[in-house]
Amino acid sequence: MTISWLYIGIFLVVSLGLPAVAIILAGILAPKKPSLEKSMIYECGVETHGETWVQFKAQYYLIGLVFLIFDIETVFLYPWAVAFDRLGVFAVLEGLLFIGILAGGLVYAWKKGAFEWV
Amino acid sequence: MILDQVIFLITALVIIIAAILVVSVPKMIHAALWLILALAGIAVLFVLLQASFFAVVQVIVYIGAIAVLVIFAVMLTRKAMQDDGPQLNRYSVLAAAVCLMLFVVLTGMLLSWDGASSLPVNPAVHPDTIINLGESLTNPQGYLLPFEVASILLLAALVGAIFIGREHRAGKEEE
Amino acid sequence: MNFLSDPVTFIGNWLTGLVANLGIPKETASAWVTGVAVGILPLLAMLWVLVLIWYERKVIGRLQDRPGPNRVGPFGLIQPVADMLKIFIKEHILPAGIDRIPYNLAPILAVGGVLGMWIVVPFSATVHGVDINVGALYVIAVGAIGTLGIIFAGYSSNNKYALLAAFRVVAQLISYEIPMVLALLVPVLLARSMGMNSIVQAQPVWFILIAPLAALLFFISSIAEVGRSPFDLAEAESEIVAGFNTEYSGLKFGMFYVGEFLHAFTNSLIFTALFLGGWQGPGAEQFPILGFIYFFLKTVVVHFLGIAIRGSMPRFRIDQVMQLNWKLFTPIALAAFSSAALVEKLATNWADAARIGIHFLVNMIILGVVVLIGGRVFRARGIRLDALAQRNRAAVKFSMEKSHDS
């Protein structure tokens, strides 16, 4: 493992630990007076009606899925972009075919209304 | 060398514990959260194998997209916050026997491989790993066909999911 | 190299010398000093947030024809310190029924996900945290951790409005990652490398002149990623209460806002490194301190632009946000990247100026087609971006009228 990733590891530990330390410090400094009214869930000032679940809306899941597909596609394109000098024009056309197939998918999603109402 | 081994052991322990917790915690949403920890551990393993591109892609795709999708799916079903009954069903003994058999077979295979008892040789970091990857992805004698087929597979997944998930609009009121 | 031309490296070498004098070999001493420096960087970034908060409040105030904070200290400079002290001693109210560990982890992830980006930023020719060869994608990966923090916050609050708001915010964040990652492909393509240092070094001509469309898309997507106006439906008071951080109080609530301010500045840093040539400028290689000053000035200009946009545009609705992304930005990003790849390959052997000119021309052509022709064609045919919603509104109205008549 190269030393760079060790530094990144140290940095991430510190950058996650610094807010944690700050929050713990604030927790020590702050007053603690829990009461019934303070610990009720906020619902515009009235008591909570019903359980805490959300109406199923398939749109959120579909957006997540379309995002996943395009994320994977873009991640495939990164090595292609980095190796650009060694590729011929044919390879560029292959990459454009890859993008084109998924652009077709985007058009399908558009037409079928996957992007409405979220 | 010794630091690599220590980090590997700690990471492996974290991944195994997180994976066991994924399948054994009662609430599904907690299972999704432990899954995120297991995936992050795998990203650390990629770094240990000098594959920094794959470590970063693991975080972007698995943790940033797939884990988010799993959490969406879990939270959008009704019983996300409740327990779902006993964790074992009536095939648990058979499943435990199969797992034990698999463990015995794998351990036997690893013990007979001489690489398991010597220190690992760090793979030489080729300076242009990513360039080689990009080249081989578009090489007709390389991985071009799987590359293009992957895009068709992604298209199929997209079309299938949208077809299954779209709302039937007859009489549905606007949100 | 003396102190004035490269202070950070000078101090680093001096400290390494100090440690090496204790008998430790030079490489280990240097590694230790670098490790300590890497550990201090988050602290510096968090202290810098205080200055950022003051700057933003002043600029927003002036945009709204009022002076901004000017009572606490000269020009209001001590205002953020006063705010920080106040929020430190506020009570952490824990609502009933929360899930303890994700609830407490969420603000930490939200801030940690932003701080993590600072390690790959090349501040000057000799000063950068770590030079990994996948720096550009690392920035995106760390951004994904921030998104996770928001999901944790919304879910663990045991409040259905917080959950709903968290869903909408996360849908917005993940949607805008796509044009951002696609627009990020263009500097990676032009520099043939994913490392941030390599991208900065490949910019004797700034990439914003070669790929203005990609720069514009990256800028707008990064504003949407932070959740600032006009994309700030997550935290607008007239939206779902206070959004996903309704049930947070005290410093945990403050951490979300610290994270947002820092994220805005970090996005300006990344944008400057990717498109405005980072530390490049006259004399930046001989005197690295000059490189740092150029970088800082460019970042401040970009950050000011972001604040100006925040202070002057009305808010988008969630469906407008989504349709803008998927129906406008993603196709433009795909087109910009494809055209950049084609032009770059077909014009490989041309002179530099000719190639840059062709890139710029193609970008302008795409922009012109979309803005002028595309808009007219769509409007002429009566197609709006939300055509389906329009049809359904009409259908609902029609059925309501029918039921009134019968």
C-alpha cells in the first residue's frame, strides 16, 4: 500500500474525529434538561398522527436506479478517457457507441415519464 | 510490510463482523447500515491491493449508489421500523451444515496452497494501470465485446426497471 | 528556496531536520512530519469556515442593500466566533424514538465528507496533501459520504417530515451527481489523467476556455450538490418544516450548516483546480507562494459568484429541479463530453491554438442549438419540459368538471 493512502486514511480519521470531538465537547458544555414536551417529535406543533412511515412512491426508487445506471456508465468511461492517447479513432467510436446506447435508455426513461413528479 | 498485515487483519475482521451483522440484525434498516460498513471495508482492501481506482469506484458505485438504493428500498416499504419475527426459519440446520461443509472445503484448499503460509509479495505497481485498463477495454482482441455488452445489459436493466416501476396513470391524482 | 518563496515546504524541511536530529532516519522523519501536517489540515479548514461565514453574510447583506453583520468587532469580524460560542452551549435535545447511532453519526458524516476533499487539492506547485492518481474521482467518492449522512439524519429522526425531506434532498443530490461526473470527465480527458496535480499542470491554457460548457455544467451541478439557492428546497423555511435536520439542535445542527458553507467553498476550490488552472499563473513555478495566491484569488472569485447566485435567484420546485437535471443537463453533458472526445481525437495533430478554437466552437454550437433552436422547437410544438404533468393536470380538471356536471 503506498504511503499516500496511509496519509488519506489518517486525514479521514481526523476529519471524522474532529466534528465528533467538537460535538462531544458541546454535549459536555451544554445544559441537559430533558422534558416531555422537548422530546416530542415535531409535527407543526400538534401531536404525531399515525406511524412514522412514508407513503410508497416508486419515483424515488426509479430515480435512484437511473442514477445507478448512469453512474456505472460514467465510471466505465474514466479509464477510456485516461487511456485516450493510445486509442485510435475506432476506439473513440466504440466509446461513443457505449454512450449512445445509454443515451437511448435516457430517451426511453424520458418518454415513459420516469422523471415526472419527483 | 507489517503495517500492511495489521491493517489487513483489522479490515478483514471488520468486514466479517459487519457481514454477519447484516444477516442477523432484526431491523432491515440496520442491516443496510452494516452493509455500508462492509462495503467500505472492501474499499480498504482494494487500496491494500494497490488498486486505487477500484477503491474509489467501489465507494462511488457501491456506497454512493447501491447502498443508497438499498436504503430507499428498505425505507419505502412499510415495515422498515419494526422487527420481522424470528431470524431463523426451518431450514436453518441444513443451511448451517452447508456452510460448515463450505468452510471445511475452503480451508482445506487454502492449507494445501503454499501461498497461504508465506508473506505476500506486493504486486509491482505498474505506473499506468489505468491506462492499460482503458486500452484493454477498447481493444477488439481485449475486452471490447464485454464492454459493449455491459452497456446493453445496463440498458436492459434500465428499461426493465422503468417498465415495472412506472405508475398506471388512469385516474391517478397528481401528487 | 527560502522562506518567502515557499513557506510551507521551508517549514516542513525545518521540522524534518529537527526530528531527524533526534536520531530518526530522514524518510521516517519526513513521513511523520507529513502525517502531522495532514492531521492539522482539517483543523485549519474548520477555522477557515469562520472566515467563510463572515464573508458570506457580508456579501449577501450587501446584495440585499444592507450592511450585514457590523456590530460584533470591527466590520463584524468577530460575529462568527460569537455564533460559534452560542451554538456550542445550546442543549442537545434528543427526541423520543430516535435511532441513536445514525442520529449522532449523521452530522459527523456530513462534515467529514466535505473535509475529506481537502486532501487532494493542489494548493501550489509544491504544496498538496496527497497526490494520488485518482484524485478527481476521489472527490466524487467523498461527496457520496455526505449524501449518506443526510439519509442517516432523515431516517433516524423518527419524524415523517424529516424522512420525506431527506428523500427529496437525496434524490436531488444523486441526480446532480450525473452531470457533475460527466462534466468532470472533460478535464480528465483533456489532461489524460485523473490526478488533480496532473490536471492543474496540464493547464497552461485554462480548461474553461477549451470546455466552457463542461465548466458551466460542473459549476451548476456543484451548486445543486451543496444544496444552495436556487436548489435549496432542503432547508427552506417554507418547505417541510426545516427539512431533514428538524430534530437536531445545538452543535449537531450547527455542523450541518458548517458542512454546507465549507462544501460551497470546497466546490469553488475544486472548480478552480479543474477549470481555472489552479495555481498556474506567471511565476508560479519558481515562487510557489505566488501559485498559492493565484489559487486563492481565483477561488474567492468563483465563491463570490456562487454567493451572488444564491442572493439573486428564486428557488426551484422539486419537480423543476429533477426535470432540469435529467432532461436538460444530462443530455448536454453527454453531448459535451462526446464532442470533446471526438474533437480531441480527430484534431490530435493540429496546432494548439487551432485545436482549442475547434473545441470552443463546438461547445458554442451545442449551447446555441440547445438554447436557441431547441427552445423554439419545443415551444412551437407546445411541448414543455413537464408535458406529462401538464396533461395530467388537464385530465384531472376535466374529470372534476365532468363530475360537477353529472
